[in-house]
Amino acid sequence: MWNVELKPEVIKELKDPDRFKKGINTAFSGILIVMTGVAFMFILYFMKPDDVLRPVWILLIGFAVVAWGEYLKFTAR
């Protein structure tokens, strides 16, 4: 989904640059999922204030995806 280009000096320092790129892409996708959940919560805040916390599961899934992307980046260093 995301096209990440690494600088040559960064590529030289990494053990696995492709895995690092995959980790960045995964982390960005997770942030997009979290922000979608926040947008749903914002809409529900005005439409049905009692149901604002219903999309929390979207936030948790998004944070799990971000954590997986950060783990991939960490192992690629």
C-alpha cells in the first residue's frame, strides 16, 4: 500500500532492508486503521454519545498491527 524508499546510507546499516520496509509499511497501515477507529468514534460522539466506545476493538486491532510492524523493524536492524 505504501511505497517507502530508504536512503543508501540507511540500507547499509540494516541487516535486512526489505524486512525493514515491510515493517514500516505495516506500521503505517496500522496507524491508518487506528485513525479510522478514531474517526468512527468522532462520528458516534455526535450521533449516539452512549455508543462512543463501541469501536474500541478497531483501535486495538490497529495498535496490534502497529506493534507487529515495529517488531519487524526491530528485527531487521
